[in-house]
Amino acid sequence: MFYRVLLLVALAACTPRGELGFTQAAAPGRSIFVGTTRAFDANGDPTLFERAETLGLARYDVAIPPEHLPGEITYPKGEVDPQTDFAVTGKRNYTDDPAFRGDLARQLARNGGEAVVFVHGYNTNFAEGLYRLAQLGQDFEVPGVLVSYSWPSRGTVAGYAYDRDSALFARDGLESLLKELRLAGARRINIIAHSMGSSVTMETLRQMAIAGDRATLDRLSGVILISPDLDVDVFRNLATRMGKLPEPFVIFTSQKDKALQLSGWISGEPARLGNLQDVSELADLKVTLVDVGAFNTGEGHFNVGNSPALIALMNRAGAAEALVASDGSPSGLLPMVVLSVRNVTQIVLRPVIQ
């Protein structure tokens, strides 16, 4: 196991990291509103891993290159090439909440009052979280206003302990951002959280439930946890304390997830929520587990966003509705196996056989 850790660290060190690239040559991009508890750099971008006590607010316009392929994020290497690279075509930093809220309200009004909040995971810098949301929005044709919550991950494999502490530090910032969305007129708020971002999300929703903020919680129209790096017992405790979970509540899992295997080794508990095998452990919770291990790409930690085959499958008409059907019954729209144990439903997706 020690050598496996060394190998993962070595591979991560060789992987190019995402960086912001600015250009005016590309077509105007899709606006992504940002709430962040990262410190801002000298250029006015929240690219630092240091923690900020107050919530920073911004908006970035991200253009997707015309040569984009589903599942891919292409970062600029040096000068930005608008034909091949994700790029920022404009940005605005907000010095006060009313200005942010006003721009957000106008965008929400144009999008039926729907917002999608993305909470990135461990070992993720600001550019990577921003571009990931832009990619998901493009590949899945996500409706509504896109909102990125960027918490202060250190952005290194060796920063796991720092990120765990930052996940706790980041709770108040996410709570403030969700309140801003409500105050700006969001009628439906969907949360998509990846990896350790699932811990940030669940901790935040728990503290909002304890505080009795039903005005904001009642706007939640769905939660999706992708490869959640979260202890199963901790998740059960958080969910139980929240009371009624938002519906639908979907968890994407894979038992082939190498990052969660490493996390389990560090934690001394092999099973994480994102690679759970025994679904009966969640039998009293109304959640849907979707096993996407058959679509593993790379380390298998973000199959939903990285696998072209899975993206194509999910984009089939009615596929998303089939995954969260209240009765958990199989649908001819998707090649899948369904198992129900009391309140929990497990769906195992299979590739389409050509």
C-alpha cells in the first residue's frame, strides 16, 4: 500500500494543473457566479489556498472551445488558443453583496429562477473547479444559473489534511452563498458536490437545519454527490440530524475509485460513501445510489464528468428522470440493474452494447 501511495503522488506530480487563461478572441462565454473563501491574488482572482474569513463574490465568463469533446477539459499551455482551450472572456469582482445579488437576480429571472451550485473536491485549485463546472454545464446542457463555490483546497496531493480542515472552515461560506441565492430570487437550488466537497455540503446543510433556516433549505430541489469522500457513519449522522433530505438525493459511486481507496487507507476505514458496497447501511435514508464503476476513466474519481460513454448515456432522453424515479423501477431508457432495500435504491449502470 505504501508503494501505491508513492505511485499516486508521483503520477499527480506529473499531471499538468489547471490555470486561468484570459482572452477576448473567443465568443462570449457562459457566466459563472462565484462564491469563495479563498484568498485573492494580486490580479484579483481567488487562486490562493489561504483561507479568507469573509465570502468573496465574483463572476467569470467562461468560453468553451469549438473543438471541445465531451469529458475533456483543455487548459491553456502558455498563450490561450480559443479554438482548443477553455478560457475566461470576462470577469467582475463584487465589493458588496447588493451588486452581486442584483446581477444574480437578473440572470435567475432569465433562467426560471433555477440555480446549480457546484462544490469542488479535494486537491482542486480555483481554475480547475471553475472550468469543471463550465464543462459539466456544456456536456450535460445544464439549465439555470451556474454557481461555483470555491473553498480553500491546497491543490496538492500532500495537502489532504489541510483540505479536511478547510472543508470544515468552508461551511459558513457555503451557507452564506446559498442564502445569497435565495435573496436574489432563486426558487430552485440544485447542489452538485464532488469528493470532499460532499463533506462541505453535508456539514453546511446540517448546520442550516439546526439553525432552522427552512426559508433557504426549502429552495433545495435536489442534491447530487459525486464520488463523495465521506465516512459512511458520519454521513448517516449528518443526514439524520438534517431530518428530511432534499429530493432527489443521488450519490454516484464506484468501487474502482482509486482516490477513495487511498482516502480509506489514510482514514483507516476502507469503505467511504463513494465506494460503498453494502447499501443496507443506508436503508433508512431516502437516497439513490448510482454505481458507475463500469465507466471508469483514469483513477475513477470523476466518471460522471470524464467518461464520454457515460455522458452520452446520461444525455439520452429521459435518462436522468429514470435514475431518480421514486419507485426505483427499471427503465428501458437505461441499461441498468436496480436493487431496493427499504428506502434506499441502488442502480448499477452498464455500458450500451453496440
